[in-house]
Amino acid sequence: MPQCIDFHASHRLFDAAATRRIEQAAASRLPPRALMQRAGLALARLALALAPHARRIWIACGPGNNGGDGLEAALHLTGWGVPLAVTWLGDPGRAPADARAAFERARAAGVTLADAPPAGLGPQDLCVDALLGIGAARPPAGRMAEWLRFMRAGAAPLLAVDLPSGLNADTGALLDDGACQASANISRHTLPLLTLKPGLFTADGRDACGTVWFDDLGIIPDEIPDAVPTALLNGAPQAAARPHAGHKGSFGDVAVIGGMSDRARGIAMSGAALLAASAALHGGAGRVYVAPLVAGADGADDDAGAAPMLDPSQPELMFRRWQALPLEALTVVCGCGGGDPATPGGLRDALPAALRRAPRLVLDADALNAIAADAALAGLLSERAGRGQHTVLTPHPLEAARLLSTGARVVQSDRLSAARALAERWQAVVALKGSGTVIAAPGATPRLNPTGNARLATAGTGDALAGLIGAYLAAGQPAFEAACAAVYRHGQVADDWRGPRALTAGALARRLLRA
């Protein structure tokens, strides 16, 4: 019986090419058609479990092997006396061998084919999307697109076989927004078969898939040569117990450099730095310093008074001019509310110093924009790995696009590739934010984060993430593991949020220590 995916556990994810290798190797060890027959039985069982009292289940079958899975399911459901409407876009003379065999088995079992979708399907019924599988390369068209629009605009719950038709298995990008978007009012389910695919968990995947189930069809990828996962689902990190004899020096010092104030232009972004600092504080850092940036300041003592030097709501935070910080001994978070890097007193001087001197560095927001626009800063970033310094970049898609000299659409069309490219180019850990945040590092299998939701779509939550990564780095976690754990915890707070109040970045930061 298919099992609902546990999003708190780590799972291996295989792209379409790896899935085909696993499928071919498994099929060579099994009787002919065995995999499709197992897939059909798994689909039939889940369909019946989701809609045990359905007046009708509509199975829309495509011309390929995804449609063959649907026909095999129809065979079982017919035998169990379930009322069905089955439509098939295939041709027995041109269908793949397995799909053609499924058609013949279904017909012999008494399955009849309809020419059009059934009318009047309601919430108690079920639509099964068995139209396109992992091999889809073009947007749905013709009758297939019509059927998709029909089922996705209706009232009946949806169950997609392997992945929703039109969703790229590797990237999570929808091939066609119009035909592939389902109404937000209907229940959606997806049953991946044999392997879990990366596209289910990032970009458009989460919204398109709804509840994700899984059936491995009795195949263990470890037994298949060359079955190397493309990515891992980022599981819940293990809680680290703090030793009783620990003290504030045991858990590291974090310095947040940012929060530009420019009185002449009427701009103040000190809140971004304070949010990052609050997240570092509540994330467990032993000491947290805030170094506000002030337009026009040159480091003289009389300029320091232009910046806030106390947060009355968080007196635990200690304020310094960045020039007074021992950067070589700190974990530095730089760029939150950094402003224009060319402004005197801003990132122009502080960012090069952090790139050269900080042994552990988290770069966010305006620091990333500055590096993307300045070859000298980019060179300083490239040199850090050679000196054994650790760096974590936390871009959103537009910032990632700037760093890669491309567009945000290109980044979103293949988030895994974009994160890997950034990690290799800068020899750094990268947390590419968004639905299914991608965490990548040179030589490591990327992770897709399952936690988080649209409550995080508000100003300052990215600053909180940067600060939390800083806290985990300061505590001694390796950079990749620190980023994975912080991204998971950051999203978990949003998933666990209850009550009528909005999840603001400040409230998020204060919840971070509660594991």
C-alpha cells in the first residue's frame, strides 16, 4: 500500500535519467510487465482509499506508460466493483509495449473506454491524472490539455500518477501554466512510483502535487548499479544537547554588519540587521554583536553616534562599529539591509574586510548584490575557500540570477542547477531560497528543504534565516550542515505557527530556539 511521505525524514530523490536506469535494471530482473502491474495495483489501492464512497472515479489515461499505469489500475478497480469512467488517448497500434499489454488486460477484464470525461463529478468522487509521466517534454495540448483543464477546474479531488501532468520531474517547473494549474479549492494528491523525483519538492512542485504518497514497487535502488540520487530531501536535524558546563564562549560569537542608515536620503534599514541579530541570539549564539552602517561615517568616534547603539527590546545585543570588531575571531553575517555598496560608510569598506578576514561568513541581500556588480569583490569571495574560510550564500532567485549573470526566470526554471552552479563558482555553501529551498555545496549531494510555507513571504524573514545560519556556524557546525539545519528550522517555525496573528520576522526570530 502506498505510504504518505514523512516530510521530517530524509529521502533520496532521483531525476528522470536515474529513474529510467533504475526502471530498466529492475525490469530486467522481473517477469515482463511486472513493474507496470505493480504500479497499477498501487494506484488502484490508493484511489480506493482516497475515495471509498465515490459515485465515480475518472481515470484519464495518456498514450504512454503513465496511461498504462492508469489502465492497470482500472482493471483492479473494475474487479472490485468500483464505478469507473476510463478515457484513453492511446492507440493500440502505436502504444508502447507495456501500455498496449495493459490495454489488452483491461479490455479482457471488462473495462470499457469512454470518449469524453464524465459530467457531474463532485467532492466525493475522484479524478486520476495518468496522462503524462516523467518523459514529458512539451506542454499538454489538444484533448489532453482540455481534459486537464476539465479535471482541474472541477470539484472532485485529484490524484496524479507519478507527478502531475506538465510538471518537470527534475526541476519542478510547470511546462504550461494555463493547463497545469489546479484550483486551490480542490484536494490534490500525487503518487510517485519507483522513485521520488526532485521536481515534486521545489519550484511549482509543492503547489501542484498537494499531498505526496509513495510506492517503491518493491525495488531497492541500492541494488541497482549507478543509482546515485540527484538530491536528498532535507530531513529534521538531530538536536544537539548543550553541555551543562557550557558558557557563552562555548557557543560562538556572531557579528551582524548591515542595517544602513542614510539620514540625508531618509532611509533607515537598521531593522534588517536587528532581525538577523535577534535570530542569531535566539538561535543559540553565545554573544551577538550588531555593527550598524551609517552613510557618510568614516569610522571616527563622533560618527558612531549617528547609528543606534542600543535595542531596548533586546538589551542582550551588543553594538560596535564594525572597525572595532575582531573579525578574525567571529562568525560574520553581512549584507542584511546593507544599502548601496558605493555609499561612504556603508558596505564599500566593511564588505571587503569581512571577505578577507572573517573565518565564517554568511552573505545575504545587499552583500550578494554588491558582489554580483563588482569584479573585485567577486575575486575576494573566490579566494576565501583557498584560505580555508567558510562561506554561506543565501540568495533569493533574483539575487542568484545577478550572481549568475542571468534572469530570475532562468533560475526558477531549474533551481537545482542554479544552486549547484553558484556553489561551484564560488566554492561556497548556497541556500537558494524559495519553495523547496535548495542547499548546495561543492562535492555534496544537494538537499531540498521540505519545511516552510507562504507565511515566510514577508519582509525580514530572510534576514532571520541569515542570522540563524550564523548562530549554527558559530556553534561549530560545518557550513553545509549549519545551512541545512537552519533552513529546516526556519521553515518549521512557519509550519508550526498557530493563531490569528501573522508570522512576522520578529516573531519568527523569537521562536527559533524551540526545537
